[in-house]
Amino acid sequence: MHRCLFLFAIFFVLVSCQTTPETETRSQEVAISSQVPTDTVEPTDAPSSTATQTAVPTEPATSTPTQPSTETPVPTETNTPLPTNTSLPTNTAVPPTNTRPPATAVPPTAVPPTAVPLPTNTPAPTAVPTEPPAPTQPPPPSSSLVEIINVNKQEEFVDIRNNNAAALDLAGWVLVSEKGNQACGLGGVMQPGATLRIYALAEDAGKGGYNCNFGSPIWNNSESDPAVLYDNSGAEVDRW
């Protein structure tokens, strides 16, 4: 048993000599722990009911010189005093400055008065006597404005009317009974808007109007016998 402990101590010394500076500290801690007596139980060949504990003294470990540690010292933290609370700047009202330059009054420029010419005396216009306008002549009567307005075959008369605005001269006009081709030449002057009754029989001469002086009737009462009026140019004016 002592032999084993002795060999272990020699092995420990050899190993501790070959350690690097980094492991020297660890070997010292192992050496210190080896000085404490440990309880070892040695088995016996024969079984026994109880185990005997034998305290084995260990030899003191030889101290080996330790090399200085190459670790760099770690700087210790220094307590930096905290900044003190500084008072915030107060808002100072800055009056706004007017950037617009003040308006400068521009004196009005004097405008010289313009000379107004005096009115000149203009001669009054002389009155020119004007002649009265000549009376307008009415337009000549139109034959188309003369019409037959009535035919009475039993009484043997025909009524015609002048629709012109002027008097109408019937010289050369003819009233014809178309069935027997009896023609009655007319004459005289018809006033504007006037109506003229034309008698066929001479016996009716005292009744007024215009008389054709026929001795016998000219209008056919049983058959169609139109009355036709012609103007002085021979143009048909109207028929009934």
C-alpha cells in the first residue's frame, strides 16, 4: 500500500515539472488536496463481514517554484459621476420682424391743365323753303278687280262691281250672253267700290243702271247660258 502511494507521489512530481505556466496554478491546488488523508478500503481475498479502514499518511508535496503569471491586469472600473440635471432652456418669445419694407409715399405728379378751346359762333342754318309733295296718283284700275256678282235671267239683268280704289272707265268693255252670242257694249265710269246693274231689254230703260236696248230676251232660262265680261283689250275678266 505504501509503495503505491510512493509511486503516485513520484508520478505527480514528474507531471508537475512538465506543466506549463498556465497549469501550475492547477497543480498547486491538486497538491494541496493530496495532503488531506483519504480513506481507502483495501479489498481482502477472503470475504469478511466488516471492512477495516486504514488511514495512510501522505508525504508532504514538494513545493515547486511558480513562474510569475503572464496575465495582464484587468483595469478596474472607475465610477464616473452621473451628469447633474441641467434646467431646460425656457421659450423666449421673439417678436416677429416685419420683412416687408415700409411703403414710401410717392407724391402725385402734377398734370398741367389742357387748354379748352372756346366755342366758336356758328351761323344758324338758313331755312330752305320746301315745296309740298305732289299728290300721289292712285294706281290705274285693274280689270281683274271687276267681277260679276249676280245674273237674273228672268229679269234680264246682270250686276258687276268695281273693286278698285280708283274710278274705272268702261269704254270698250263688253258683256256677252254666251248661248246666243249676244254682246252688249258698255260705257260710262264706275266709281271705286260701286256696283252697276246692266239691263238687256230696252223696255227697262227707265229703271236706271245701264241698258243694252235689246228688243227681245238674250238669256236662256232652260239651258246653260253663262254671262261673260271682257275688258277693253278683249281679255276675259269674269264669268257667271
